[in-house]
Amino acid sequence: MAKSGQGQDPDMTAAATMLKRATELDSESKFQQALVCYQEGLDLLLRVMKGIKDNNKKCNLKAKISQYMDRAENIKKYLDQEKEDGKYHKQIKIEENATGFSYESLLKEYLNETVTEVWIEDPYIRQTHQLYNFLRFCEMLIKSCKVKTIHLLTSLDAGNRTEQLSALDEIKRSLRSHGVLLEVEYSSSIHDREIRFNNGWQIKIGRGLDYFKKPQSQGLNSGQGCCH
């Protein structure tokens, strides 16, 4: 993408940066991340094109947009087929004391406006920090997609059952005020931890939602935790 004469337009500069990143990820066969970057870059280019009056410039930009759209569409078809065949697999390992692995940063690429229903299976939504992690996860869903129903399957905390049930009821009420239904079920035999979205993505998380280090204080810590 040519930069001469266009560097003063912040949207064009942002689009060039995003599409450069997309092509790099594409060449590394990181197709899911590349698709996200292509889509964001194309949105910026379409915004730029609306403000262009010169027909030649508009035609040149249309050609670029068409080229990137074709590539993005091919990647999307490939990923959809891989997903349908059950072949798409991505593994992320979080090292001790690593930072920057928020729920949003890990899951954003799998969330879009088609996600309206989410299933979480995690036996350890019990202690205060675990309940707070679950609340943060729900808040992330509200910001990142059009979720309407969240299903949680967890286990009862025999030692602190009252506090657990009270906290989950409070989260239910909070979500209801945002138009989201939280359905909670309990199982004493649940072991696996996973998240499923109704757009077909299935996320296996070794430590479930509780991959942050416990906060030092007893209160709820709203800051970004370190992972373990």
C-alpha cells in the first residue's frame, strides 16, 4: 500500500499498519489473527474512501480494498472448513508471572456479533477471587459480543456454600440489568474446564478462568493480575 501523500490521514496510516500486520501474520500461517487484522484494516480503508473526492484515487483504493477483501474471504472460508472438519487447533502457553493475558486479549479473535450464547464449565468458581474472575469474564463478553445467555456449570463449595450462592445471585442480577440471562448449574463430578461459543468455537483452558495469581489483599482486586 502506497504511503506517499497519504501519511497525514490517521485512518490511512492506521489501515496501512493493520494491513501490513495482516499480511505478516498471513505469511506465517496465523490465519485467525490475520483475518482479524484484515477486517480491521478494511474497515479503516472503507472509512477513508468515503472522504475521497478524486475519482482516480477512489478507483485505486477500491482496487486495494477488493484485493484485501478477496484474501480475507479466502481465509474465512478456509477457517470455516477447518472448524467444520474439527482440525483447527491453537495452543497458548502462559509462563509463570507473565502479563498481558487478559480474557479479552486471549478470546477477542473468537468473539463477534454472532456470539449470543456462551457455555462455561469450570468446577472452581467458588472463592472470592474466582467469583470476581467470572464476573470480569462476563463483563468482557458484554463488551465484545452480543451475548444474551451465559450458562455456567460449576461445583458447590461445601465449606462456603452460602457466600458462593449469594455472590452468583448478585452476578445474575447485575447481568440481568444488562439484558443477559445467567443460568447456573452445579455438578459434583465436573472436572473438565472449557468455554464454548454458539459460533462454533470451543476453548479448552487448563486452569479454567482462574489462571491469574490470587490478589494479595482479601478484597477484590480490579487490576491486571499476573498469570501462573
